[in-house]
Amino acid sequence: GAGVSQSPSNKVTEKGKDVELRCDPISGHTALYWYRQRLGQGLEFLIYFQGNSAPDKSGLPSDRFSAERTGESVSTLTIQRTQQEDSAVYLCASSLAAVVYGYTFGSGTRLTVV
Amino acid sequence: GESVGLHLPTLSVQEGDNSIINCAYSNSASDYFIWYKQESGKGPQFIIDIRSNMDKRQGQRVTVLLNKTVKHLSLQIAATQPGDSAVYFCAENTGANSKLTFGKGITLSVRP
């Protein structure tokens, strides 16, 4: 597609439930990133995929968080047993190869845990 | 809905004036810097970038200045317009897996 697409745009879930967030990167972009943005905060790095290399998971805050990517296409971020502190906007970005220029963000998924 | 800019520092400027948004970065080894603009409900959009071997770079109505001595980055917007109202983030890259480290963000509010 023309841009990075994320779904759903908004998600309200009950505490303790699992959620899946989806990201469709720009076609041909081999690098894909997930960031979390809490209210009034900057962007917090979560995980990075580059081609078929092992992902950089160093930003995942706990083992409740996981992400997958099939090849160079769609990625899903899964949060298990959601907590209220997980409420945030989750942003996905993609780029050509492992370079930061041309780092294009999606509009994000706003997750609210009640 | 809630604004992504809530609780962030705010810079208020008069339409037509020049804006200067400042950022202190954290890592002296960072070699690449980017300014992003984020409007409510949208993802961050690239504005301008600069490499560490430069101290100034100009775009259309925007200029980025880099002072490596004090680890300071600034974004200057000429003739600020209502459409410039947004949250602005600086980001730095140290080359490690190309992931960016973002600053907290500053809300720019343009008064008509």
C-alpha cells in the first residue's frame, strides 16, 4: 500500500484479556519497528525486525509482550493478560533495509485497558 | 479524545512569527538526528534530518541546527502557520540496529 497501515485504530479491552495489534508495512520495506507512546511521553522502542534476521526484542517491557513478522510482510504485536499500564498508542514504522531515513510511521493503535 | 500532547511542554507563538523548538539529546555517540511532527491522531511525520558531520541543514521553511559540544538540537520554523500546530519530537540514532531514541516532545501552538 501507499503507507503503513495499522489496525485496529482503537481498541478497548478489559484488564486480563489478550490483544493483537496488526501492522502492514510499506511494500518492499524490509525493516519494521514497533514503538509505544504513553500519554504525554515520547516514543518508546519495543521491537525491530530486519528481513530474516533474528528480531531485536530488547525494548519489550515484559514477557507478556511478543511480536511476530512473516517474512517482509505483516507484523502482529500481542499483549497477553493486559494491564492498565499497557494503555498507550502503539506505533509501527517501516523502512527500506536497516536505515532510519524513510522511516515511515503508521497512525497507530490506541489501546485502552479498563 | 485525549491529545498526544497533553502534559508536554508547550510553545505558543503568533502566526507569522518564527518558532524555535529545542531538544537536548542524550548520547554523544549519536550520528544522525531527525525531527518529527505529530498531529493529533496521526503517526509522526518526518520533517528534516541532519548528520553529525554537519551543524546546520535547511529545508522548506525549516532549519535544523546541531551543537555537538553541548548535545543540543534545534528546529527553526519560519513564518509559523496554523498548520504547524502539532507535537514535535527530536530523535537520535547511534547506529545500533537503526532504532531511534525519541525525546519527550514539545507541543507547538500557533495563535491566529
